[in-house]
Amino acid sequence: MSLSLLNNSDCIKVIVAEDEPLIAWMLEDALSGMGLEVVGPFATVAEASTCVLSEDPQLAVLDVDLADGAVYPLADALHKKNVPLIFHTANTD
């Protein structure tokens, strides 16, 4: 089934964690353009972690390094909820 064919009640909720505003906007635009419901974007692990407690995302797009540190604690929490993860980074280290 194509993502664009989903109706609102079947919309896939994706959490976006990205601390660079331009990249966050581009991710949000691309994902919503595919018919996904974007939650966020969040610039910090703390903000995104708080959201995960109240939201039930089906997918996560995570920048590896956020404003308050590495995203791995958030990734672990999402993994425990069986949420598929997509990591991205501009860090070359």
C-alpha cells in the first residue's frame, strides 16, 4: 500500500528529532508530503523523550547528535516500543 493512499485515520505517525532548523523543516516537509503525520521536530533528547511518553509513533527519524547530546537513550526507549528507527547525521566522525 502506498503511503499517499492512507486516509487520516490510518496515518502513520513519525517522530522527528533534529536540532538544525533547516534540516528539521526539510524532513518535516518531505515526510508530510508522503502523507505521514509528523510529530515534532524536536531539537533535544529531553523534548523528544517527553513526547514519546504521550504519543505513540509508528516510525522515528533521529539525528544522532541533538542539542543536548547523543540520541541513543531516546532510540533505546523507542526500540523497546518496537518503533522502527532511521538514524541520520551530518557528523563525519
